[in-house]
Amino acid sequence: MIRINKLAVTELQKGPKKGKWKTYVNVDGKRKEIIRKTEDELYEALFDFYVTQQNKSSSLKEVFKLLCIHKEEHLGRSEHTVYIDKNRFEIISPEIRNKPIMEITAEDIESWVVNEYLKSIPRPDALIRMFQLLSQIFEYGIEKDLCVKNPMIHVKARNYLNKCSTKRKADEEREFSEEELEEIFMETQKTPDNVHALMIQVAMETGLRAGEIVVLHKDDIKGEYISVHRQQLKGKDDEGHEVIYEVGYTKDERTHPSGGRQIPITPVCRNALNLAMALPGESEYLFHDEAGKMAKKESYEQYLNRLCTRLGTNAKHNHAFRLAFNSRMIRLGLSAADRALILGHDVSTNERIYSITDKRRLSNIRDLLAVYG
């Protein structure tokens, strides 16, 4: 922002510059002095200064920073949402990020997409979100008179979707089989004092998200149920450093909190919880290090990935426990509504994403058809 200081244009009455004319301008919060021999020359200098400043366009990066502030302070977006935007923005080439936003054309964007971005073979949804973010930046720039057009209206995602990744994980890569679950469980029993091994056992028996497990408090264990109403997120502080923090809502309750959900405690889960309660170190958290600090989601996921790699399982991520737990509830005869209640999402999500049919079930179907067909 550029503006004239509240001090009036004045003629200096003393000192070596007596008789000259002076005023101040503010540029991005810094005061700049302008002095000329006559009042007319001073106004001419001010006119030239403002013309020059007006012609200086903010870079795409500078406008993006303003948009992030706007999202947090005026749109109520979470730190985690803005953190994701920042990570996505860093993928854009430095040449475009640092270019004046007024000078960026559709051709600039298209050239970057073809020559750089598509080489990473992004998923279709990732490409669409990238285009949406760029469009948001330009629209915000128009709103704040920092640019006059949005070139993204000429850059169509549909022109590039055929270059995106169409690979879909097989169901065997998404969900642990019963045999794999047994193998993982036997392995974690070898280290009953390992915080990550205990977290794996709880994940197997509850279907909790990784970000929900790591922030469980000891007082969340209430009788026969685990109260789940928090999650761990990652963001950046004012200096750009990554920070880990917890929030008082789960992934599905950010916009409509309802006190979380209750997960029944199975005997296997109870044993893991008791072992976690006995971990060394004082802490309000169930899973913590010896200093009492809560466990980190990233560290847990790395441990799980290494364990699964060593065992040779197809799936290697915590989400595979959620899918397997859903399948387990299906076998027990629980309705879609009951399963959605436990896993923490709506019924349509459960039916569309969590209820999978993989090749491992085909042999059972074949046997049933042979018997009853």
C-alpha cells in the first residue's frame, strides 16, 4: 500500500536545507522522505513516484501471501488448510511465483503445466486443485486491484486430464487381509513397550485415523468406550517453520462439531490401552515419549510403513486398518449407518469408499455358488 504521510507538504525553515520543500510517503509501512527545491518540483516528484509505484506489480507470490492471510482472518480457514495451500503453491515454478501478477499470461501457465507439472504425473484431482488455487490467487488480485484479469479462465483442466495418473490401487493394496492383520499383530506383540507398536494394535481394533490416535488423552478412555474428538495437524508458524498441534475436532466435524464419537473397546484394544497407560514418562497423552510429548503422526506412519515393508504386506498405511475394520464390521452384520457412526463419516462415504470387494473374496464367492448354485 502507498499513501502520503499525514504530515503536510512543508517548507523547511532552518538548517542546511532551509527554503526547500519536504514531505513523506509510506511504502509498505516504511517512511520515505522526499525533498525538492520548490513546491512545484516536490509535487512533480510525488506524481512521478506514484506513477512508478503504480506500475510496479506485486508478484504472484506476494498476492498469494495476502490471500493466505485473508483466508485465515476473514474466511475462517484452518491453519491446516492454508498449510496445504502453501505446500501446493511451492510446486509452481519460481519463474511464475516471482513474476509480476499483471504480466502472467495463460500461455505462461500452460507452458509450465506441459513442461514441468505434468512430468510428475499428478492425479486428476491434484491437477484440478492446483488450477483452483491459481484461479483463487488471480481472483483475489482482481478484488484488491493488484491485477486486472484472471488468465486461468483460458486454462482448461480437461485439456490435461489425459496426461494425469489413472492408476488406481488394487483393493489388496488398500486394505489389510485377515492374514496380514494377524501377522502385523504378532509382530507388534514382540515389543509391548514400543509406543508405535501399541498404536498399531489400537488402530487395528478401532479403525481410528492416524491423526486421531496420536492425540488421544488418557482421560479419553471412559469405561467401555474411547472418546474421539481431536486430531493432530501440521502447519507453519510466522517464520515458516513446521509446527505440530492438536485441534478439538475430527476430520469430519470441522464445520459441524458434535462432540466427537464413541468407539467400543475390544479386549485386544483394552490390553493395548493398558500397556500404553504404563509407558514411562508423565503425560496427559496416551501415546507419548519419555518427556511426555505427544506422539507424532508422521513418525507413527513411518514406523508402520517400515514394518509392513519388512513383512511384505500389500498395503502399508494406517488407512488400510480403517478399511479392514469396516470389512470386519460387515462380516459381523453391522449396518452401513452403524459402521459410519464408528468410523466417523457419512453413510454414502462408507458405501462408496470403504466397502470394497477384492480378489481375496472371490474364492469365497465361488465356493458359495458351487454349494448353493
